Amino acid sequence: MTHSKEERSHKPRIIIVEDDMLLRNSLVEYLTLHEYDVTGTGSAGEFYCQFALQPYDIAILDIGLPDQDGMVLSEYLRKNSAVRIIMFTARASVDDKIAGYKAGADIYLVKPVDFRELAVAVDALASRLDHQGRGVIPVSSPKEVSPSAAPANWRLVPNAMTLYTPDGGKIKLSVKEVDFMSLLCRDSRATASRLDLLRNLGYFNNDSGNRALESLVRRLRQKTSALQIELPIQSAYGVGYCFLEKIKVE
């Protein structure tokens, strides 16, 4: 595909959600060669974190993801953004296709798919974006953060039960809050699953346990907002939580 100079200056951003790493990498490489800005993710949790960092125009979704059904992910996108959706899946029945379109898919492709067909589908959606402008602005995401530029000066000191903000502010934490932050920051910008958090924090996996977890996160947000700073914790819809900036645990 050949883009004009004007089109290249704001080439559409594509996010791929595919748990097969070899296939995902091949898709990223192929569409990048077609002059698109492409991000690959291997799970719904990874997607939610990336989606919070910058806007995307087109999403290519597998349905059989390890942590959340792709249909749920598509419904979330349709309700919360203007992103165009391509479902890229092995589910081939008519009922599956109908469910996909009801969940918000613009195009439903059944694997195996010739990459040339996928590129044509992406081109078709991108051409509509050219007339309408950028296709997605996340409605509830925090400010955009570039992973490469994100400051590494959030600090968690469990022994002192303190979280230090980038500008040097000190937030005293409860034991549960320390445990939560430690779990969340084992792998910065990766998603800690809700089930893992509930289990390790001693909460039951029921309405009461989930409310307790949500209350814990709300208290942490209130503590940071009192210092006039936003806590960069993103809720990955139905999956868990991730910390969007780099953080050092001491």
C-alpha cells in the first residue's frame, strides 16, 4: 500500500490482540511493512494497559484469549471508543460470526487468513478513518504516558510502608496497601490478575471480596489525589490492575 505524504504524517495506529506469539509477531511485521503503526499484545490485560497509554484507530482481536473472551473485549471497545474492530479468529460458525458482529466487529475474518486479505480489510477501515479523523480516544484512561519516557522515580519501600511519588511526596500505606502495591509492581506495566490479587490479599472471590479490593484501590487514589498527583493504576476491565509507570521497589 502506498500512502501520500499527508497520510504518512498521521498513519493509523493498529493494536493486535493475539496470544499466539509467532502469529502476532508476523502480523506486526507484515502490517508495519504496509506503513502502519502497529502494537502487538498477547492478552486482554496487556491490551488494556496499552490502550490507556495512547489512542488507537483499529483493533485486530483474537477471540480465544487466555484471560478474557475477545467478544467481551470487542464490546468494551464499542461502548468506550470509536475504534474500528477486526475479529481474527478460528471460530467459523454462523452463530459465532453473528455474535461477533453483535459484539461490535466491523469485519470478521476466519483463520487461516491470507495476510493480503487482512491488509485489504485494514486498508478499507483506514480509508474511512481518513475521512473522519483519528478513530479512538479512550474515554476513561489516564493521561498518555510514553513507556520510554515514563519517569522511574515512583518508589515503594515496603519496610517503611511508604510509597514515594515522583515529586518526592510520601504516602503512608496500610499493610494491605503495601501487599497490594508489592503484587502490582512485581512486573511494572504488566497486569496483575484480579484472582491473584484476591487470593494473595486474603479476600474471597465473591462480591464482598471484590468490593474490598476496589475499596483498597479507591483509598490509594484518594491518598495520592490529596497530594495533587494521579496514581497511575489502570483497571483492566474484568481482568485486574496494572501500574502504568515505572516503579522501583526497595
